[in-house]
Amino acid sequence: MDSEATLPERDRSSPAVEADPEERSRSVVPGQEPSPGQEPSLEQETEPGPGRAARWWREWRRTVLLAVGCVVALLLVSTYVVQPFQVPSGSMENTLRVGDRVLVNKLAYRFGGHPRRGDVIVFDGNGSFSQSGGTDYVKRVIGVGGDRVTCCDKRGRLLVNGQPLDEGYLFPGDVPSRVPFDIVVPDGRLWVMGDHRDDSRDSRDHLGDPGGGTVPVGKVIGRAEWIGWPFGHWTKLRRPGTFSAVPAPAAGHHG
């Protein structure tokens, strides 16, 4: 009797136990096993193109749609409600400085509203200030339809319907006007001037043009409400109190 136990020999004919499917490489193509020592290729690890695109869209769809919605909303607001304009010159200093971005309310004069004396407006000067090509201007309304605007009284102040204006918003050192004038503003038009009177081409410079230097109300784009940029100059533009004392035009002054 043999003293050593005989170990049962493994049946080499029995099939090998199949590896757990979860442990198999995702790179293995069904029906094709990688050869020993072979690393899966990059192409094998990457999902097909259409699959990647679908997965990317699922993950980023909400972000993309939100971004598109924001752009559309901004375009609609800029077109119909509030539009930013950059101040190109010093004609409105010190109220507005070169490079300031003003936010213009395009609904201010819709639905029955009209420009008022003292408003800072942006308007299309084509046909009044500019004879060729549309150019946008920013100025302050001094007189509306029917107003008589005169320069100047004995103290050098502008008169609107006989009421002198104390224009504290003028650029330091400027006088209300170095050019004398006396005009009755036609109905539906505006007499506008810059706050930097010595550096502003405004209604005074177009007295001999059609309309006598006045701007059609229909050419007004909107009222400048805020200085939005730079942040250090963030300001709401208010109508100066001096205009509240101006009386209504005298009878017969309407053009």
C-alpha cells in the first residue's frame, strides 16, 4: 500500500470556467479575444461617433438651450426695450463722457409718451443733423413743439417761453450759447443742445437747414435713462428741475 496519497489529476478535457462578463474588457469585440499581452487599442475604447454626440447632447442640452434663450431674450430687449449706446464725443460733458455707455429706454415715448424739456435723448440725425447716412446723436431737449427758445437774456441765460433756465449741468466754464438765436419750435419737432456748449454741434449749427435745426420727434430712438458703464460713473439721468418752471407756449406760437 502506497504511503503517499495520490492527488487527483485535473481533467484537462473539461472546459475552462468562463470569466465573469463584468471582468471582461469592454474593448473586446464579441467573437474576438485579444491575444496575450495585447493592450486594447484607443479605437476600441472609444464609443462610436453618433453615440458620443448623443451622450454629449443629453448632458449639455439644458445648458445649450438656456444659453440660446438668453441670447434671444437679450436681442429682443435690445431691439424693443433697452439699448446700450456708446458716447462718441464730449458734446454732453460733464453729464456724459467719451466712452460712457448709456442705457436708452426705447419705450419711453411709446404708448402716448412724448419727449419733455430736459430729457437726454438719442435720435437718428439723418435728414436733420446729417444729410447722408444715418447717424445717432445724444443731446438734451431744450424746447418742444410750440416753444419759443431764445438766446439770451441780460445774464446770458437761455429763455424758453420767456422763462430763464439755470443750467447747472453745463460744462464748467461754458456759457449757455455764444450764438444768439430766437426760434419757435414747430409742432412735432425738438430743439436740442449739448451740455458742453463750446464743444457741441447741435440745433444752433443747423439753423439754416430744413427744419431750422430742429429734430423730428419721430426720429427719436429713446430716452437715456442710465449711465451703465464704466461702473464708477454709474448714474441715473434725471430731468433737471429748472425745466419744471417753464410755462406752456403762448397762443399762436405753434409752428
